Amino acid sequence: MIVIIMDFFRAVDLSSGPLRSLPAGGAGVHREQMSETEELLRRDNQSLALQVEALQTQLKEQTRLSKEQLEGLMEDRRVRMDELDARKARDHDKVQMLTEKYVR
């Protein structure tokens, strides 16, 4: 017989085809099975809580790394913009100098 505890209070018999509820502590369900099932559920809950904690930690770490990456990209952009401004100024000065030579 396969028994699953649902809602911690109602046992369900899966061995006889369609689901049928068994009274808690009734025929086929022993206190030992209930305590084993409760222990399994407690362990599952602990395991899931640890998984949630690990996922939250991973998410925080990924968020931190993404922020660092964004800061690096923004710094690279600022440097490129400064270089472009300097190049524009040099090109402007060169055009002005060549224009003056041409006019003379």
C-alpha cells in the first residue's frame, strides 16, 4: 500500500485506483508511518530552505558582479569619449593650420 500524507492531517491511499481519503490514524496508517512521513517532510523543508538560501546568495553575488561589470563598462565608455574629444580637438587644430597655410 502506498500512502502519502497530505496537509499533514489526511492520508491518501494510492494503491486502490482512484484517490480516496483515509481517516487520520485510521486503518492502514500507523503512527510510525506518520512520524516517518513527518520526518521526511521536515527534512525536505530543511533541504528546500537551504536551496533557497543558496539561490539567494548566488543572486546577490551575480548582482554584485553585474554592478561591477557595469561600472567597468561605464569607465571604458568615459575613457573612449575623452579620447574621441581629444582626437576631435587635434583634428580641428590640424584643419585650422592647413586652412591658414592654404590661404597664405
